[in-house]
Amino acid sequence: MRLRNKPWAAEKLANHPDIVIANPTASKGKWKELIFKNENPIHIEVGTGKGQFVTGMAKANPTVNYIGIEVYKSVIVTALDKAILADVPNVKLLNVDAADLLTIFAPNELERVYLNFSDPWPKQRHAKRRLTYRSFLEMYNEITDEKGEVHFKTDNQHLFEFSLESFSAYNMLLKNISLDLHKSTFEGNIMTEYEEKFSSQGMRIYRCEAAFRN
């Protein structure tokens, strides 16, 4: 995906410290206390893109705290616009790399991780970059509590099959597996921008939930 450069994005992100947390490592272990100021569970979306999913979830579930994580400033700035428009206090955004999660969150601090339409990294030599690779699962496992789960959606069949194998190899409990989400009985689905585009073209959306066995 080619990203259009937005040289003004950094300044705009900096101008909204109430939504875009500039120094997330300072809140490690204290996200509920310092940032959300409540005891509600925290869910994160790794690779939040333009923010439609995370803001939609925040509106639908006001008693859950949501954090959208996106490495590209030119993308997360659109998520910021959506968060401002949605006017939901329970959503925050982080302009960081997913590889840094252990420096941002303490053990057991989160309850759920969402992975939506992640980069499939189709070449086998790039498998370790996939967000469902074992090293990433180890990170998610450490920062989530005893209820820890990964909810995963993709349009890529190969990535979905790889992820099911990865979850199983990590001894996670698989549930609510859907090979065609929009023809399933699953309720409460919040679509991402990619999901709207792909499903409108008749493409299958694959989804599953994987729970850690701690």
C-alpha cells in the first residue's frame, strides 16, 4: 500500500494530546489510572489504520476502554479525525510500532487484542513479521490478563490458515471461527474500512477468536 505523505500530520497529532498519547511508555502499568481514569477493561487494536473499527467499538461499548495503535502518522491522523467526530472519551490512539508493546503495557494490563486486516507478509522469509507469529503471541499473552483473547479478521486465506496454525501451536483455545463472516450468524460486527471495501466486492472475510490458556 502506497501512503500519501502528509507533512502536517505530526503537528496535528501533537495538537490533540487528549486522544493521541505522546509518551505512552510513561503510562505503563497505569493506563486505567492515568489515562482513562476508570477501572474498565482495556482492549487494543494493533494496526488501527484509519480508525473506523476502534471508534465504532468505543461508541458501541462505552464501558470498555479502547486503544488504537498505528505506526504511520499519515494513516493515524485520519483515525484522529474519526475519534474527534465520534466524541468518545473511551478511545485513545498511539503512533507507535507493535514491536514496542512490552514497553508500553505492563503484564496483565489488557484484556483483548484486535488484529484486523493485518499485512499478510506473503513471502515465507517474512513470516516473523506477521502479527500472529509466535513472538507476537508471546507479547499479547504477557500484556493480557487471565481473560486474554485475540480477535482476528482478514480477507487473506493464507494468512488466516497460518494464524489458525499459529494460535493452535501456542495452545490457544479457538472459538467463533468463521470462513465467511458476512454470511454467518455472528452479531455485533463492526467493520473496518478495508472490510467494507472487500465485502462489497464479494470477497470472503475470515474471522476467529483465540483465547490464551494461562
